[in-house]
Amino acid sequence: MKEELIIGRDPATGQPVCLHIKDGRIVSIEPGPEDCDLWISAGLIDLQVNGCAGRDFNGPEATVQGVIEIVEAMLATGVTCFAPTVITASETMMLRSLEVIAEARKASQRVAACIPFVHVEGPHISPLEGYRGAHPQEHIRPPSLEEFDRWQKSCGDLVGMVTMSPHYDDSAQYITGLVTRGIHVSLGHTHASTDQIHCAVEAGACLSTHLGNALPATLPRHPNPIWSQLAEDRLTASFIADGHHLPAETLKAMVRAKGIDQSILVSDMVALSGMPPGIYVAPVGGNVELSEDGRLSLLGSTALAGATVPLVQCIGKAVRMSGRPLNEILRMATEIPGRFVNNRGRIAVGSSADLIRFRWTGELIVHDVWLNGELIVL
Ligand SMILES: [Zn+2]
């Protein structure tokens, strides 16, 4: 039986706490000694990760080894739980990605612990320019529960979240089918009307994917999919707070409209995250330029070609952009996304000891990371 005491300062109260860890779980929480200078939090949770460190879950180059490397890179930045995101492609290619991720979970306990489920973003999204973002138009198709069941068969029921656009005629039926199967349905890349969004929520959709992005440059002033989703109290929204996808005032106003309790930070990182600045050929978007500050643009244009800023850095940016305190922003990267992952992301008696300790300098600097009570990074 392995036991350990972990001491850190709780950002919500400023008070030091001492966690007693036994067999990978938190068994008690006591006041800690005053002289501790590290902050403590549940490990970060990122519900949207396409890849990082030169590796991607998508495309013909996805491999079991690549998945293992992504997990190691995520842990090094304090993320102890994340959803690999498989995006719109041919069914054959999507099945391949799902199989590779399932294989990696079988090959490595650490991968299985970090990856609770896969997020499939697409292929049932808006085919319209702007709304579809970088998803390839030729592979966008109407919802099909038969196809969903083939996804699940290929990966042992590993898909746990689906982002779709409810503008299709039989969207409600599809959403009901997914919710019945225990899947979280998120709305995104959508030009759906207010009524269609309302019907989707009635059918059980509960999330908005990267709200404020995947939209054309000009929209009807109102109604439009932003207002309809912002006003819908049953939708929790995810936001990309990388400093490039949303201006500060937009993030601030949207988080205020939703409330912290219904706001989530995601990185939406692609394979080029963690790579040196330069010009690359990306599988989606072709020639792209990665700048020093993590902006990934189509070469010779200001158009974004994906996100590269890890969630840990988005926390500092979100604090600055929204003017909210660290403890609130941290909840958006732990407890709130954790509600969609069996209530992970909380420091509580009985919870798995997925923890980070860090310094706070206006940036969150990870000091050490535990996964199931095992010290991973020091
Ligand atoms: Zn997207």
C-alpha cells in the first residue's frame, strides 16, 4: 500500500492544505504548514486536443507511439486528462484514428488513465465557408447513427463526445440516439437557426464547442448562432483563450454571459504545438507559419490555421484577458470540464490523485504532476 503526503496552497482560499494519498486516491484533506510556497490544483483537463509535439491523432501518420508521445507531452504541461479530438475525414480515416487511440490505451496504462474518451469533432457539421473552418468540405456529411455505431465498434466504445451542427433535418433524432448511448453532444461549426439550436438542446445537447470561432467574418447582427448559444442556459461553452482566437473583450464578455460554472477552456492544439517557430506544411491548411507567440496562420495571410498554445499557457492569458482571478480560471480548466469526465478535476476525498503543484507569476509554471498518485514530472 503506497502512501504519500502532498502539501500546497489552495488558490481558492490561499490556505495551505495537506493531502493524504493512499493507493492513488485522496483519503484526507487537512490544513497544511504555513511555510509552503507552491500552489496546488487538480490536474488540468483539456476536452479538445488534435495533437502536439509534432504528433497528431488525425491523418495517415497517426501511430500508437505518437499517441504515447502526445500523452507524455500533455503530462509535462500539467494536463492529466484530455480528449483526443478526431476531426472530419473519410470514415476509413476516422476509424483508423479511433483504432490507433484504442490500441495506445491498451498498450499503456498511463495513456488509458489520461484519455477517458475521444472527442469526435465532425463530420456532421456545417459545410458552409467560414462555419466549417479547416474541416475538409468533401468529407462533411449528414448525421448517421449507423456510422456512429461503426466508430464505437472500431474502438471499443471509446467515443464519449461528438461536436455536430444541428442544422440537419434529423439532428434531434441523432442527438437523442447519442445521449441514449451516454455520449456528450456539443454544438459547433454550425449555422443552425435559433429554433434548430433550441431543438438540439431539448434533445440533450449540453455543450458549445469553441464558442466564438468557426464562424464567417460577417454574421447577421441577430439572431445568430453566438447569441442563441450564449443565451441557452443548458449549454456549457468551451473557449480557446490562446490570445489569437478570441479578442480579450470577446472572451471577457462571453465568460461573463455564460458564468464560470458553464465555461470551459480548451487548447484545440494541433501537431505543430511545441514546435519551433517557422514555416511548415500542415496536413490541414497546407503552407502555414508558426510565430514566436504561438499564432499559426496560413502563409502570407492573417487567417488562423489552428491553435498551438497549451492549456497551461491559456490559463495565464485567460486571467489577463478576462480580468478574472486565477482560482476561477483554474476551475474552467479542471472542475467544469471534469463534469463531463465522471467529475474528475476536483480535489476531494475519494478522488483520484491527479494533481499539479505550480508557481504563479502571472503565468502558471508547473512544478510537479501526479497521475493516480504517481509522481510524473518534477
Ligand atoms: Zn473546431
